[in-house]
Amino acid sequence: MIIGRALLTIALLSTLFGPIGADWNDTHVFNPAWPPHARFHSVVGLFVTIGFSLIGLWLLWRSSTDYLTHLLVATAVPVLAWGTFFLALLVPGTGVEDYAGTLPRFIGLPLNVFVAMMFSATAVVGYVICRRAYGSEKGR
């Protein structure tokens, strides 16, 4: 179960710190081309993600009689935070980069999309490992 929790912790920490590193700069929050209201929503989004990530870490590592619910909620945080990248792409006029081809690519994907995919998958794999380990322990 420790490997599953470690994977979930990595996904939650990436959800906590990744957006701060990517967005708390001149390309997003402090972008002079953005209207104040757009910056406002960017900061709100950052703080919501930070708050939920902290809650997810707390739920993941605290003792509980309802471990499976806490595990599911802790997993949902990074899956929802990173998974929204793919939902945003469905909205006409959105893009993962300001100018096509400006982000580094990994396996053909813009880096931010690759990272979103990897940390979503890391959370799901961590959940599956924890869930199976929990079921094995209960069966003893």
C-alpha cells in the first residue's frame, strides 16, 4: 500500500506545486496582456487547486475508518485538476500554448499535456495499488 500512497502523494504534490511554478509568472498571473478579471480567475484557480491538494494529502495519510472514501477523494483531486486540461481542449478557441509549437514536446505532445496525462495516470495507478492492497489486507 505504501507504493500506492507514494504515487498518490507524487500526484498530489505535483498538483499542489506544478501550477504555481507554471502559472505564477509573467505568462499567466502577471501577464500584462491579460485583463484583471482573467488574472483574478487564474489566481482563484491556483488557490482552489492548492487547497484541494492539501485536503487530498491530509485524507490520504490520516488514519480513518473510512479509508476507501478518503482514498477516492484524494485520488479525485489530481485526476480532476490535471484532467481538466483535456476538457478545456474541447472548448472552441482554447489552446495549450499561446503560439503553436512554442512548448517543448514529449512523445509528440506539448509538455503541459504530457504532464497532465502522466500525473492523472499516476494518481489512478496509485489508487488501484492502494485499493488492491486494502482488499488483500481485509481478506486476511
